[in-house]
Amino acid sequence: MSTLGRAGLAAIAVSIAGTVAVGAAGTSLMAPPLPGAPGWLPWGLDLRLSPYIAVGLAAVSLAVGALGLLLTLRAMRSGWTVSPRSVLLAGAGAAIVVGTTRPFGTSDFLSYAAYGHELVTGHNPYLVAPRALPGDPVARAVQDWAGTPSVYGALATGVFGAAALVGGLSARLTVFALDLVSAAAFVVTGVLLYRLARGPDARTARLRAALLWTCNPLLLQVLVAGSHVDGLAVAFSIGGLAVLFPVIRNGPVVTPGALRGAAAGTLLGLGFAVKPTAALMAIGLAIALLAARKRLAAAGLAAGFGVVAVTDLLVMGSAGIGQTTRASALVSVGSPWRVVRAVLSYFVAEPVANDVVRWCAVVLAALLVVRFVPDFRRSDSANQGQSAGQSIGWAFLFVVVWLAAWPYVLPWYDALAWALLALLPASWFDWLLLARTTVLAFGYLPARATGITIPGALRWMEPVLRSAITPAVLATLLVLLVCRRPVVTMCDMYSPKCDSDRDLCGGGAGRGDRHFGRRGRSPAGQPRRARVQ
């Protein structure tokens, strides 16, 4: 298995090098142009890659990176290990390099820059779309969302404004400031996850955290290279978890109280003020605390989160809330709900079809939660004292359910699920999330629409990859999620003494893991996976 692990690390390195190459090459079909003086950061060589090379290099990087993760995770399940600190440092270095080259794979960062420039020039970004400022050099650079006001939280808008103060009238320098924030948030999240990964076999736990987040080639391309604000929301959310449970792996137990809960809730609220999806993690943690009878901590968390969230909504105002609500009704091309909406559109108006799809998604999410709650409650009652692991499991449940059910899907939305998965034991969820993020990343190449011309030989990507294969794979993963039993526990996790040798997500024999369906003792030094109750 050492050969398999080394091959996986080599594939990850090749993938990261390819991601860096796409950004370093400069403007291409993957990387939108950045108005500003040539040579300014973020740096690029302005090689003017052909569309085929740019998209092909990004696609190969994704494929090799996914293979690398698959190989390393498989090797780890058989006892292979490597220095987790080295992997952490390598991933952090890669994030810094990727974060300082030209961002690509999206044009969202141009919208961020424009919203920040609107804020510092006295315009309300929740009311004024960048297109309304045709003479503004920063607003003029916006592509796909030029006619859309901001849908981001007040804190995110404040960060955009701070970057605009640094960049002035240069869209390029403003984007670079945003790149630094994105890369820093990614690295900080990786360090927090590494710090949280403790236990009798801390080496294995920390290696898993470093691989699934800091050195994850998929996240480095879709999240860091795209300079998405989602990484900042994840950083605040994981910061809240770190405050609530500073030691979580079978180490000294720190019982959370009201003050610790309030501090954690405040950080989660700051995540909400970046993107509302951070509320899912807050809900999961609060439910887990209540299930563990830590009512003061749950009340403190709710209070801290509520104060920040209400403040965020007040700052956004009715315009911002309305804009966010309207955006929540959108259905992305790669979602299985797109087919449902297309059928409904034959009978009702498109806005009505959007509303029906949204409420159907809410019902589906609720049914999924109800479907899994009994398993989680049995797990909680069987593993009293493991409140940190239970809390992570509950938070992961809500995030995964939202990702599976919601009609608007993009690859970087998976970031929060990856962060939580990095703190959970090896399971079938590894393969589910790997498949989901990979197919979404491929489906959204190049994730741009305005201001680009797709060559004839690449025009099949949108109707085949994005509109057909991606929804089909996501629908299949949803069915698999419903049919499996994702009981998440942290009882005696990563103990080398014995092993249930059963997959986290299922209770019977099956394929997909060499040891799946057998019970017994693991070889000495092999990481223990979580028990299935």
C-alpha cells in the first residue's frame, strides 16, 4: 500500500502543478482578463493559451487530482501513512502559490471587486448592479453577473470594500487583495483542522485532515484558484467549531458552557454574514448540544449566532434580503432539478416553476433529515461523552442534505462538507463527496458565459457534461445517499487496538471497501474506523 500512497501523492502533485500552470499562463478561456497594468499581481505570463490547451490542462488537473485523492485514501485505509506536517505545509504552500497567480475557472471575483468598489464610492451594492456604472473601470470589468446586485452577506461586502480600498481604480489590484484573503482563509482553515485532529492515532487523523482540505487538489482548483468567498465562510465556521470543542479526538474533554457556546455562535454568525449556508452548521451543532444535554452551551451558541445574524440582516436591509431570496429560487444547469423545472414550465410560468422546485427541495431536505435522525439519535445514546464527534456528525448531516437537495449547485459549494469530512472517520462519504465535487468541477468547465467564445470542438461540454452527465450523476448520488445509513460516530476512533471493519455508511456486506462487511481486529498500526450502531 506504500506504493499506492506514493502514487496518490505524486498524482496530487501533478494536479496542483497543472492548476498553477493554468493560472500562471494568464488570460485564456479559463481565466478572464483583468484590467490593469501588465505585470501587476496576481501574476501571469500572458501566454494566451488556446482554449483547447487551457480547458484541457484544467480538466487533466482535475482528473489526476481526483485519482490522487482516491489512491491516498485507499492506501490510508490499509494502514499507509506519511508525515502529516509535510502534507500540511505542502498544501499551504500550494494554496499561497495558487492564490497569487491569476484566478480562473469563474468570473465571480470580478463581481466581488465591483461590489466592494460600489460600497466605497457610496453606492448600495444590494440595490445597484455593476452594469449601472458603465463609466466605472472596476464595474466595467464584470462579466457574468453585471446585471445582478450583491447576494452576499454584510461581512463579505465589507471585505470586498476593504479590497476596493486597497485596489482603488484598478480591478486587477482589487482582485489580488481578494485573492490574498481567499488563500489566507484556506490556509487558516487547514491549520485549524490539523489542530483539531487529535487522538491516540493523531498522525492518521491529521494526515486525513491535511489531505482532505489543505492538500486537496479539487479544492485548490475550484475554491482557491477561483478566489471564492465560500472559503472565508468556511474559515469562520471551523473557527466556531474550534472554540466550541478545542480538543475533540479522545483527548481531554472540555465541556462547553454558555460563554464558549456564545463565542462559537458568534464566529458561526460571522460565517453566516459571509454566506447564509453557515447556518446549516450552526443548526447541526445546536441540535447535537441539545441531544447531549448541554443546554447552556446550545443557548449560548444560539444567542451568539442570532445577534450576529440579525445584525447582518439589518445591515443588508430589505434590498439585500430580497436579492438573496430571489437568488435562492434559481436552478443551476447541472442540477437534477433542472429537468423538473423544465417539465413544470410547460404548464406554469417560469417564476412559479422556480417556486415549486424550491419548495420541493425544502421538502426533500426535510425528509432526508427525518430519514437519518433516528440513526443519529441511536448513535448519540450509545456514545455518551463523545459530544464533539456527535456534533461534527450532525453538522455534516445538515450540510450534506442541503447539498444533495438544493436546486442550485456549484463545485465550490462543497467546501464546507469537505472541511467537516476531514474531521470524521474514513467512510463511504469519502467516495460520495469525491464523486460529487469531481463531476461538478468537470461540468462547470470553464464556469464562464459572458465575454467568451467557445470553440466548436468544445461546445459539446455544456450540453453533454453540464446538462446531461452532471445531473445524472448527482441524481444517482442522491439515490445512494437515501439508500445508505450514514451513522456518524466518533467512539474510540482511530484506535489501533481493534477495528469493527465496517463502513461508516452501511450495516451490511457490500462492495466499495476491501474490508466492508467483515468484523474483526485490525492489523497493528492500522487506523480504526468509526463504529456503526
